Amino acid sequence: MTSKRKLVLGCLAAVVTLLLAGCGSATTKSPARHQERLRKAAGIEVFYVECSRDLWDVTSADTKGGDIRQNRDGVKGAKIGKGPGALSRIRLTGHQLADYLRVLDWRAHPPDGDGEAEAVRMYDEISRVLDDIKSPPPADAPPLLVVDNGFTGSASPTPSASRTATPSEG
């Protein structure tokens, strides 16, 4: 083999290595149970999130990046209504919840650096609810997640506990 041919093959190998390394950098650093959570989310008929409207808007919008497997368009079709107090109540189908988890995963667990604080919080809160689901909830009791930004005078803020919606709330 000539030295010119060795040089060309060496350059080609370097380019292929760089391309393969670049492809891996466009994926998230998803938590270990992410795929399991996506499957659970997809199997839920209805899921409610109660949070401030701005928290929803920030965490559910276009991710402005990511690879082709990530939802870059944000969460489409979620129904937003009035929740208790200053909170909004977002109604998600299982498919929309899975999309939301993908968006949150991209924002909370990026390939480089730290995730966005809002996305980390929402991902962790939703994960707790999904991880507690052992079987699909009854049709009249869809899962409900309350993320209240208000603090009740305690020295250390804690997120509101999740609860199951009553049929009159759905």
C-alpha cells in the first residue's frame, strides 16, 4: 500500500470516528428508568398537571434542538384550564404525557452541562407519580400532579404532594 493511500485511509478513518462521536453527543443523559416511564405514560388515558402557567409554558415549549428521536415541537394539543388558586390545570393524554417527558428529558438531561432547573423539577415530579403507578388507574381517577409555586411559611420549600383527581375535577 502506498503512503498516499495510507494517508487517505487514515483521514477517512478519522472523519468516520469524528462523525460517530458527534452523533452520540446529540442524545440526552436520560435517567435509567426513562424508557419505562415513557411506556407507563403512553398507557395512561388522562394525566393532570396543576402548576403555574409560566412553568408549563417554559417546560413544554419547543426544545430548539435535539436529535430526530426527540420531540422538538413541544407538547401539542394539551388542554389548559383554570386550576386551584393561581395554578393552571393541564390535561394530557398518555401520548401527550410521553411527548412532555421527552421534551423534559431533553431540557433536564442535556448531553453537555446541567439541565434547566424548571425541567429538572417537572421531570422529577412526574417521575415520582409514574414510578408509584403499579397498574393503570381507574377510569374515574386519573393521576394528578400538583406543582404549586406558593410557599406556606415553612423555612424550606417542598413540592406539593400528588393526589388523585376526583371525577368532578376531571
